[in-house]
Amino acid sequence: MTAPDSGSATPLSVVRPDGPWTHRDVAANGARFHIAEVGDGPLVLLLHGFPQFWWTWRHQMTALADAGFRAVAMDLRGVGGSDRTPRGYDPANLALDITGVVRSLGEPDAALVGHDLGGYLAWTAAVMRPKLVRRLVVSSMPHPRRWRSAMLSDLSQTRAGSHVWGFQRPWLPERQLTADDSALVGRLIRDWSGPRLPDDEDVDVYRRAMSIPSTAHCSVEPYRWMVRSLARPDGVQFNRRMKRPVRVPTLHLHGSLDPVMRTRSAAGSGEYVEAPYRWRLFDGLGHFPHEEDPVAFSTELVNWLKDPEPDR
């Protein structure tokens, strides 16, 4: 499966909106990935989470470009304008997508900025390909080993992440995500946000993007792997591999009102970082701090990226 063309029910113009950025496709790890980019300077690669696509970083992209960075936001495999392949949704392969895009962009390395699933993959890429990751920024997602532990041993986190368990059912999650013009996507984004709710127009963009054929299926496949592999050899091997520490400066951002990933689940990820690690909790924000308060988030991000010696 590949990304639908402009003749599909939901045209690709939904995921390629006009703006200060430019759109193009790059090849990496055996697939084609859509990126939006703006600015010149050191590369900052932005990785979206569920149920969104690259456009979630629109505010940070302009802030980064104004600060002297080359801001590139990519659509993960199976989402937005990127290829919808029949397989390849385990975190190790998805991380190779990301580092492959860095290479395809002609850069020696990148600062990775990931939210939600994008954060999980950013953690993974920093472990698997440390020479390609200059710095690491993760929002609303603990280290993969911390995520695994919290989901299995913390009943409150198990309940908070109920959507992940729900994704394990065949076919039904896809149908629920696309029913009624992807109304569930809008409910999830509003329910997971703090008091600063998103505009209806912004929510409609995500609903339309999820309605592109095969997107719903590809969006839940990584979560299916994360649960179904827990006791399988590939999952055990991945968990063991993630014991290797992150050795690049890391900024960890979290909303204090995040109902999906509890603060105590995310906090403590610093034990897997053998480099300067900074934890920043945004009071009054939920699961999408970069959209709920883009100015505060962008300011924290830019200041940390420009700091030549980020301390613990």
C-alpha cells in the first residue's frame, strides 16, 4: 500500500497545506516519506504522535526557523503523506525510518523532537543510532522501558492508557477511528487536552487526515506491536536493547494534566540517560503541550537547543 493520490476521497492537500514551509518526499529505509521543512541551520527533525501528523508542529517549525534552525517535520510511516506499507511498524524499524530520513536530508545528525509515539521512537533512535542524534527532546512519553513498566505494573497508568489495550482488537479500532468522518479523533484530542481546548478548525484537520484510506490501520499498528510483543522474543529483545543508555543531552517535557501518560509514569526516565537531562513540567497543560501553549513550549525548546551546555 502506498499513500493515496489526489483522486482519493480525502485529497492529499489535507496533509500538504500551504504555509511558510515547503513540501517534498524523501526515500529512506525502503519507503517514501513526506516532509515539510523551513529554515536553514542545524537540523531539527520533528516527530508527531497519535492521532496526528506532521502539522501538529506548525507553531514550532516557524519558531525554530526564526531561531536559526532547519526545521523538518516528517509524517511517520503509514500517516499523512508518507507510504502506507503492509508491514514495518515495530519501533526498531520505525526508528530506522527516522534516522534514514536524517541521512536522506544530507545531514550528519539531527536534534530529534518527538511527541507521544514520536517521542517513543525518538528515544529508540537515540539508542539505536546515537551518532545520528545530536540532541533529544521528548514530550508526553516516557522512555520505552519506563513505558513498559508503567503499563504493566501501575493500575492507574493501565487505565489511563486504555486506548492502547483497545487497539489490540482486530478491525474494530480502524472502524471506530474512521466512523462519522473520524469523529473519534476529535473526541480524543479534546479529551486528552487540558483546559485550553483546540479550535474546531484544527480538530477538523486531524479528522480529515485520519480519513485518508489505510491511515487508521497504520496508525494503530505500532501500538499493537508494543503490546503483542511484550512476551514474544522480538519484544523481549527490544526491551533488552533499550537498556543501553541515551548518551546525548535530553530535554523531557510533560503536561501536568496529561490524562493519557501520567506524570509519575514519565518522570524517572532520566535513569536511562547518561548525559545532561532536563525535566520540565508544564502546569495546567494536557497531552499536547506544544499545541495547547505553543509559545511556552517553543520558548523552552529553542532556548534549550541554543544552550551550548545544557546542565542537569
